[in-house]
Amino acid sequence: MTGSRARRLGTGAAALLAALLVASAARAQQPAAGSPPDAAAAEPPAPGAPQGPPLRLGLRAAPALAPTAPAMPGAAATPDARATQDVAGRLIARLPGGTPSPTLRALAARALAAADLPAATMPARVRALTALGLPDEALILARGAGPHADLGAGRRDAALLAGRIDEACAPPPEAASAVPELVLLCQVQAGRPEAAEVTLALLREQGADPAFLKLAEAATGGPSDPVDSLPGADPVRLVLLAAAKLPVPADAEAGADAGRLGAIARDTAAPPALRAARAERAARLGALHAEGLARTYRSLPPGPPPDDLPAGASDAARRAVAFQAATGASGPEIAELVAGALDSLDPVDLPGAVGEAWAGILPDPEPRHAPLAAAAARLRLARGEIDGAAPWLDLLGRHDPKAAARLWPLGMIAEATPLAGAEIGLSAWLDGASGTARGRRQAGALLALFEALGETVPEGAWAAVLDEGPGSAGGREAGTEAGIGIEMAPVPPAGLLHRLRAAALAGDRDGTALAALAVLGDAAPGRVPAAVLAPVIQAMRNAGAGTEARALAREAAAVLVGMED
């Protein structure tokens, strides 16, 4: 954005959004929706090519930190092998069983596959990738470890959740030390009913779980009675349920990680409303792609219009009905259907597969679709689709200037437009955002994102959001941002924040990515206090992951801008 164009932003809300309607040179650097933010970085190097800087997050013996990093009192310059392995194992163990951030998921896939992590961490890395909903990547990593590597159940679980049952059963697990449940599954898959009956008899003698015995009997040709309860279902049980064509019990997903949620979401025998909810949850965590979610929506039995559904119908069920209806609708009808569905979505879902599925059925940005403009513009910006957002922003600016003004910070971050020269636009946005304590809190969090991205925020802007109103002290004590209208995740341990900072100062991109994921946990970027998210973004920039840092800020801004008055 040029300075002259930015100075015109104060002449009205439509002009306020002008900067978002013209792509800047930075647009070409924005990651494509649904792909890793830095596609080049996500691709493995060619044979013989430099492997990039080694991980230096205390995970291996490596040079000392960059000269600007202060020395840690009493710390050795080069950790010994035992300390290296211990730090790596502890950090990987802190990784969540799923993240709604497409940016962090792509970074984690690269970092966990890094060749220079200690070999002893291989089992934990395979398990972590599987838990993040990336069983295919976990299986590739396990294959690289060689057929004789001791990966425990990690290789088996990755193969089962990736749908490679043949690989999970190769070689056939007939040894006395093998898990009998896996032996039975492999015998069923190999079409060996007699052997499976022998294994089932052995399981009965051993007093196996009654729920599993019921499931095993159905899979071996016995009575196909539904299993009422199967808490904490592991991959073996999930595959046996599919083989027996039985629905996955509702309690199976309690505490399930993203990898298992992906398998549960493929259950076609569950009730329609439950299928919709499971598909959305798996898509949120990246365990189900956008096409899979759209296919689930379309495969559900047709229902009445969303407004005519029973009062107890879930939001997911209403969205599935709206998706079906919108596919064949046109004019104001489709605008109303899609706008209602997008407004009911958690904004956390907009950048990922859920948002991608809905972006695929957006109508053209015509005047008759003006009721959809706010939701469509926010969706496109949340996904970094500047060209797709521009006509919706133009339409929104003409029909609802106030709603258009609220999207200004998200557009600035998404388009990588500098704040310098945009003082009038910044002032106009703050005028509308700082009228309430909640608005000031949201605006303050967004200003923190700008600063984390290296922008200089004028002192006057900070002064406008300084008075956050009653309750702010309690929010700080609890590690949350009370009054912002959004439930925030707790502040992580100081040790993790130190590890993040150390990796960034060392220029360790992959180590910073792992530490960032451990710091944020399973929370979405927009659900983390600004005092935590800003250092994560700064650390990623310092480690050379500037594109991903901006993508993370964009994901957070999509939540923070809010559409409420």
C-alpha cells in the first residue's frame, strides 16, 4: 500500500478498505490456502543439497547461540548426548494431540521429520505425527527408520490410521509376544477365519475386555450387535469396527487425538448429526480434508431448511443441511444460507479445511449477495486469499461500512501491508473499536500482532486501548484475557517460553516450530493471550520463518476482529 493511498482511508469506510482491494507486491509471498505457508520449506531437499541449519534447541550437540544471545549462567556451551536426548524427548512429549492451526501443523510435519533430531526420539516423533492427524507422514518417517527399528506400537498405529492395514500386518504378527488383538485383526483382514477363531478363544480365556470380545465376534462372522461403549478406542478397535460395519460408539472420541478423530470421522454407520459433528471436528484439526468434509455434508440424508430443524439440532447438523441447500440455491437464498452457516462457525475453523469447504461454494460477489459480504470477506481474508476477498470487501464497504471497518486489521495483516503511511486508516479503525472495554481489549491484542510482525505501532494507538475497563487484573492473574469475549488458553510454563526464545536466537527454524507448537498446545492462535502469542510470532520471525509468522498472526486476527457490534 502506498502512503498516498493509505492517507485516503479516513474519508469513509469504503475508502478505509481501499488498501485491501489492491494487491501489494507482498501478495505473491502469501501461502496458498490448504497448503503449507512456505511450500518450498515444506519440500524435502534434493539429494546432496544442503540440509539447512541443524536443530539447536538443545536437541543435539551444536554451536553456541547467536552472539546476541546472553549466556545462560552455569550452562554448558554444548550439551552432552544424554541431555540432548532428554530435552528432545521432553519437548516432543509436550506436543498436543492436534492443533486447529494449519500453519503450525505444516511446520510440525517438517520439524518432526528433521533428520538431525536424536535417533532415540524416533518412536516419539512417529507417535506425535500420528496424534497430530498426520499418519501418512508418520508412516513415511517410520519407513525411513528401517524395518528393524524398534518403534513400539507407533508404526502399527500410523499404518492402521493411514488405511495401510497390509503394512500394519507385515510381517504377520504371529509371534507369542505380539498383541493378540492385532493378531486377530490381521487374521480377519487376511481372510483366515479359522485362525481368527483360535485367537478369539485365546482372548476369551485371557479375560479380554467384554466390549472388545463383542466387537471381535462381529468381525469374525458372529452376531453383529452394536457396541454401546468403547472409550479410548485404539486404532485396532477402530479398524475392527469398520470391518464389522458397526457404528463407532459416541464415547470413543472422548480424549481422542486428531489421528483417531480422522478415523472416527470416516464412520458412515453413525447417526447423521453425529457424523456431521465428527467430520467438522476432524477437519478443524486437519485430520479430514475439505473434500472429505464436503462429501460428508452431501452424503447425509436431506433435511428440512435449517430454520425448521428441531431446537435441539446441533450447529453441525444445521450447517450440513445449509451446505446441501446452498449447493442448488441462487440469489438471496444462497447468500442467506451460507451467511448463516459461516456466522455459526467458530472463526478458528476459517483458515483450515472447514473454511476451505465453505469457500468452495461461495457465490459470486454480486449486489444480490450483499448479506453474505461480511462473512465471505472475513473467510477469504482468514485464508490469505486477498484476490478473493477484494470484491467482497468492495461490496461490504458499500452496504455495511461499519462491518467493513472491523476487518481493516485482518486485511492489513493478510496482505502484509505496512502500518507506516496508514495512520489515518489505523485511527479510523481504532475510533470504532475503542468504544467499549471489550473492543479495546480486542484492539490491543491486534496491535500486539502488528508489533510482533515488526511494525511500529504509534504510542497514540496504544493509549487508545490502554483503559481496558474492570476485570482486567483478574484476567491477567488467571492467565486469560477476561472481557475480550473469547475464552483464552492458560499461560504456558516459563521453561517452554525460554526454549522457544533460545531456538529463535540460534536461528533454528525447525526447533522454533516444535517449541511454538508446545507453547500454544491445542489452542488456536486466536485463543492464546497476546502476551504469549506475540513472542511466538517474534520467535518465528527471528528464526527465519517470517511467512509462517504472518500466517499465524492472520489466523489469530481472524478470531480477534469479531463481527459483533
